[in-house]
Amino acid sequence: MTHEAPEHDDLDRTGDVDPLVEACVADALSPYLEALSPEEIEDYRRLLEVFITTHPASMPLYDRLRARPPVLSESGEVAREGAGAEGAMATPAAPERGDGTFGGRR
């Protein structure tokens, strides 16, 4: 796939690296790193970057991923779209000690 594509030079974003796109591209190309030449890898990398950020099928997914909060370093609650107090499941009350159940299961 090594070819000159001057019509896509305006899409070259070498100075503006998006970590999300870079992670997706690295994951997609990792099985082929030993089989392809460096030039072919770079061609596929540019193709995937443009596809992920501009194609109608992938752009909404990319936008949703970018809108998510960054990965937290510790566990905790994260608000989710469409989940509210009325949609939350009620937490069952703790069983009384000595009720003959294990873990509150009946």
C-alpha cells in the first residue's frame, strides 16, 4: 500500500497526536508490525487515523469515547447517562443475624 497520496496531505496531523486514536491504531496494527515495512505501517497508520476521526460509521463512537471521563486511578462511582435515582435498583436491607441464611440469600 505504499503510494503517494498528495490529495490527502491536508489530513496529515503529525503534530497533533490524539492518545485515544494512537491507542486504537497501535492495537489494530500490532499483529502486522513484523510483516509490514515501516512505510506500509505508516500508510496504514494515517489511513486508520483519518478513518477513525472522519468516517460516518466510526466518528460517533470516537466522539463518545472522547466525551468519557479519563480512566480513574482508584475505584468509585461514575455517573452514567440516563441513570438516575428512579432508575437505580434498590439495595436490599442487610439480613438479621442468625436468620439462617448465608450472605442474605434465601
